[in-house]
Amino acid sequence: MSSQEPRSVTLRRPPGPRRIAAILAGYRSDEACAREHLDDPSPTVRAAALGALARSNHMDLMDLNRGFTDQDPQVRRRTCEIAARRSRFAGREHDKRALAAEIVHLLEDPDDLVCESAAWALGELCENRSSASTAALDVLEALHAVACNHRSPLCREAAVAALGTIGDPKTLASIIQALSDRPQVRRRAVVALAAFDHPDAEAAMKSCLADRDWQVRQSAEELLALD
């Protein structure tokens, strides 16, 4: 497709061939072709174009920010996935924090699947691999708000999982609070407790041995047996 074709012609064509062209651009390392599709009227094509830039190592932080603010939730979800999986966008600690600061806004996205993807991405970016690698306070507070107050159990579960992955001691209370939530959230919370070496975490995990959900009980038994 020529970049000089009128937009009306582009709108009349089905997105399938354009999406395939965008995907192939990633495998062929054709940055120009991938960027041609970033303004495509179809969100599936725009998402494919962002994926192509990531695959071919031509994506930068400006491209990610573009995806985070796209009008379609599918593109915003895809951008969160790219950001979480492409650590080279956040090789330095200050870059990682800057990227997390952009993603944290998506925890308030009206689309629950975007919020879930944002929570997962923050957990991946802020994973506490060392004592010096901790998430910014605003990230922890935003995840706490989702874990404790979001209307969707899916989002609360994702936020609890992210807090467990980050493993910051300040978030332990949030995870313990999640043990009063729905079964799927409690299952995630008991696993998240394993990241904390603290008497309160151990006590909370032991309380899960009496949980009414058998999967919560089983997870607690297995994790306590590892100690």
C-alpha cells in the first residue's frame, strides 16, 4: 500500500492485508513500513505495527507513549505487553521508573483488560530482583488502590499478583487484605505472600489452611511445606 493513497481508499480496504503487511515488517526489520501503519484506521493494524517495531528493535519510548494513549483499548493492552516484555526500553533504572510512571495511569483505564495488562506490566518492570530495585511509591499506591478497591475481580487479582512480584514490604498489608476477597483473588494473594519474609506473611499464609476454597488451602500447604 502506498503511503500516498487517500485515506478514503485505506478505509474501504479490509484491515487483514494491512495487518499482515505490518506484521511482516517486523520480521523483515522494515521500520518504514511498520511506521506507515501506526496511523492506520484499524486498531488491529496499529497494534501489529507497534509489535513490528518492537520485534525489529526500532521502538523507542515515544512509540510506547503513543500506544499507551491510543483511543482503542486493544492497542493500549498490546502496548503494555510490549513494554513489559521488552526490557531494553528500561535498561537504566531511571528509564524503568519513567516507563512505569506512564503505565501507572492505565490502572485507571475504563477498560478492565487494559487495567489488568497495566498491572501485569508494572509487576514485570518493577520486579524486586535486588534490594536496590524497588518501585516508586506512586506505583505501589496505585496498585494498592486497584487491589483493594477496583470493581473488577480480574483487576484486583492482577494488582495483587503485581504487588507480590514487586515484593516491597510496604505492600504486605494490601496482600493480606486481599485474603478477604473472592476465591480467585485469594488464590493469587496466598502465592504473593511467599515473596515476603515476615511473621505477618507467615501467619496470614497459615490462616489460609482453613480457607473455604480448596485451591487456596492447597497453595498454602505447598508453600508452607517449602519453608
